[in-house]
Amino acid sequence: MDPRDAVVTTKAAIGSLGGGFMLSREVKALCERHGLGGREMYFRGRCGVLGEVDADVVVAAVVFFHPGHVRESWEGGRKIAAEEAAALYASACHDWGRRRLAGLREADRLSELLAVVADRSDPFCAPLFAGWRAMPRPDGGPALTAHLLHVVRELRGALHAVAVVSCGVGPLEATLVAGDGVGAPVSFDRTSDFARFLAWPEPYPQPSPEAVERRARAEELTDDLLARAFSVLGPAELAELTALLGQASEVALTR
């Protein structure tokens, strides 16, 4: 298996597994314990790795959400310090992994392969990936697998944002054409539903045929960029990674 084939084949699994904890009972419990709304915890937790920054820094990092919603949520969650929020969010990710991936017998091997990809990738234009890669990691098992799945998901998300911008597509336009390209945390029947999820106000414009074409190019470019990161693994390792991610997806569905 070559790197690009592996990237395309594992896209859905990395998107769903890497972000699976974000709407989990573990994160809901965090919100209840600390008195934050779901989006406040999401932005403070996911983006707390950036530090106690101005909200516009977070807007620049997350790309696809409506900027006003990002600012409101980031500022609304300041009762928890950024570093603490990131640690809490990471702990929820790890607990989710222990619960949902408990039946994955080769969790440590999957973690080993994901770590090679993450640790040998360039952090250019990927601040959230760089921040999560630098976070303390669990010792092993499903918790570490969940952590690294999220790290690699952040890498793809960052590269996707680069690809979308370079192809001349705006964040809302990209969402209305084909979603966010990294795997939405829940299923949507229509792209307009996902635009609402990302807090973009209606009414939504009809994307032009040119926008559809540019968005398709952006998806291909995303795969090309991530293939460079996957190229640190040999063909047999890529096949193994693909198989293990398939197993992880099946295990997660049963928990």
C-alpha cells in the first residue's frame, strides 16, 4: 500500500475516532463539573494547547467555525485556564478511549504506528497539531491510542485548512459544498446542517460550480499533503495501520 492510498482509506476512521470523544459522556461530565457550556469546553479544551491567547488566535487555528461564535465561546470559558482546560479535555479523550476502544487487542501497536506519523511530521501551519503533539501522553493501551488518533486528526485538519485556503475556498463555502473534510463528530444529512453546527448564520448562499470544483481540488490536495506524513511508514506498515484502524472503528461501534 502506498501512502496516498492509506490516507484515503483511513480518512473516515481518523476523523470519527480522533474526534469521537468531543461529544462523549466524558466531555459532558466535564461541562457539568466545571459549569461550562459544551462549546465553551470544546474551544477551551481543544484550543487550550495554544495558551491564554486572544480569541482571534483561536479563530485562526480552528478555521471552519464562525469567528463570532469562536470568540464568544473562548471568552465565555475563561473561568478555566487554558492549560487546565487542555489537560481536562485530554483526560476526557483518554477516558473515552478506555471505554470505547477497550476491546482493541492491538491498541499498543496502533499507537506505535500513529506515533511514528505524528512525531515525524512537520508542524508547519498546524498549531493545534503541534500543541496536542506536545501534550503529555498516557503510558499505553486504548487511552494512548485515543490520544494519538486525536493528534493525527489535528494534523489532517490543519492540512485540510491549508488546502482549502490555497484553492480559494472560504470556510463557509467549503462547508456548504462538502463538510469540513476531516470527519464531522456527528452525522449530517445535509451540508447546511453542518453549517448550522459550525454556527454560521443563515441564509446560506448556493455554492457555485467553480466553488464545487475548487473544493474537490482542496480535498485531493489534503490527501497529497497528508501522504507526505504517512510516507514515514513502509508499505507493510501502512497496510497494518489501515487494518488496525478498521478494527478500531468496529470495536468503537460496539461500545
